[in-house]
Amino acid sequence: MGKRKSNFNGPAQKEALRGQQALEELWRQTGKPVCKLSLSNQPTTLFDSRMGGVPYCPHDGALPMGKNGEPLRLIAQINFAQMPPMYPFPDSGMLQLFLPDHDPLRGYRGMECWAEQQNWKVIYYPHLDSTVTEEEVAAKLTIGPVKVAKEGEVSLHSNILLNDIVYKLHFGGAKQEGTLGTEGITLSDYRFQTQFQAVYQKLFPGEGPIEFCPKRPEVRPKPMDWIWADEIWKKLRRKAYAKYPKLGGFPTFTKSDPRTVLPEVTEDQCPWDTILLQVDSLFLDVNNPLCGYSPLTFGPDGIATFFIREEDLLRQDFSRVGYYWTDDSDHESFQDYYGPDYQPSERHKLFP
């Protein structure tokens, strides 16, 4: 018996292939620079881009603290001089992001507080002092190491950094160090479906409206035309989801786009347009795409994103940064962390 081949004559398959063309054109129109991030266990210095460890801090500087004076832990340090030039990011200086160590909510307090930096901090040093030593900064730390050994047992002392104390941060994906890419609008962006449909209608004016990855009625047996078409849509969906650690590009969310609850966001315009940093629970090794690291945890399939406005980034003004994360848990279990007295407004609920 000969090998069965897909017959691309069915209407569902034709529709899926038209959808593929529309997606490629949409990405061509919306593409913006993106820098994927990867990690290694290579040694680092105080001035290197890294995750975890002792943060750079000038001689007369102080390490950031939370709202109630609790110490914060460095999750990412980015030396822009080590990063390939990418608009609109600086080409020099040091960016640092800090989160609380033992807060189950990782410093997040709902969208009404997403830019207040009370329980988390973003620090930027435009100039670095090469005379600062790691030992000098370590003496300022009031927070202990990630892991503490006592009587032969190693206990975890951090909800943020799970494994090694520090990883070296590399710019570029696995086996792509030092290279930038281009990323079109992602499936998670609230404007995706509208823009996809507009491009589709322009490319194929004689066809009716279409939904990306259309839902089909339950039919048994499922027509082969649908099966082959759905395989095409699944591949497109995986590409459009684009979940990986990065700077720039477009965001990926486990649930819906949280920016839609902000009053300054309109149907087609979003001033929070630049990803300062997006991280999840898996970073690939810079030299081996089959090897990964999990230095952070944001729950099941959790993703954390720091947003900034392009105009602020060009001015190197990091006082207005938005921070959001969510995972696959439901709304009720997430709110259990707050206790029964916390009642967020409908517009500013934890999960928009």
C-alpha cells in the first residue's frame, strides 16, 4: 500500500494555507527587533550580564529595598555594552531588576499597582565604576544566599532563584549568541486577531472572515480535510505563541493580555509597547539547545513581563515600568495568597 499523502484540495486545508500566508504578511508588517536570551554556567564578574548573584552597586550606592524595608533579590542584570545594538535600547549602562525573595506573588499586586515599583525595583546605571569590587557590594547585602548548607543538608532559601546562585546571561538563542532577530505580533497580543483578520481580508477579498485557529464542531468521524487543516493551524499557533526569554519583540501571556484594562490603551494603540524583559521558567543553554536551566519560577507555565514605553526607554527613564506575571492556576487559587480581605476592583483584578 502506498504512503497516504495529504490532498490539499479540501476547503478547510485551503483556508489554513491562506491563513499561513496572512500570518506571514502580518509578521512582515509588524516585525520589530527582538533579542532572545540564553544562559550558561560560565564564570561571571560583577559587571557581566547575569541572573542572580551579587548586583553591581557603586561605592556610594545602596541596594534596593521593598515597600516595608524587606531586601530584594537580583533576578537579572543586563550590561547593554555586552548586548548587540538594538533600537530603542541603550548601548551602554547597566539595567537591574529585583524581586522580593519570599513573596508568593513575586511582588505583583494587580494591574492598578503594576508600575509603582513598591515591592519590586528596576535600577539603571548609565555609567559603571570599574573600581567597585564584588566583595565590597557583597558586604552591603542583607539577604542570604539562595541555598544554605547546614549539617550536610542543603535547604532552599529563595522562592525566586531555584538552582545555582548565578548564571551568565547571553544575548541570542542557543547557538546564536550575539545575533538579533525580528518578531511579528504574537498571538497573545490583544490586537492580534483584529490585525490578522484585516490582513486576511486584504489578501483574499473574495473570502469570508476567518478566525486564527478556528474552532470546529464536534463531529465523529472527523473529516480528513479538517484533520490536515488543523495540523497546519497547530504549527502556526506554536509559532505565533513565541514563548521564550527575550528583550524587545511582542509579549506572550499564559492568559489574556493584561494591558487591556489600562485606561490609556485603545483598540489599536498601546503606549506600553516595548518589552524591557520577559522571562519564564526555562532558559536554553547558549551552546546546547537540548540543555536548559530553570533559575526562576512563576508557577505552572508562568511568564513574567516588564513593559516600558519606547519614549521612556529612549530617554533612559526607567521610573515608569509595568510588571505583570501570571501562570496557569485559576483566579481563586491565585487570590488565596491575599487572604479574604483583599478585594480588587473589577477593572484591576489580578487576572484581566
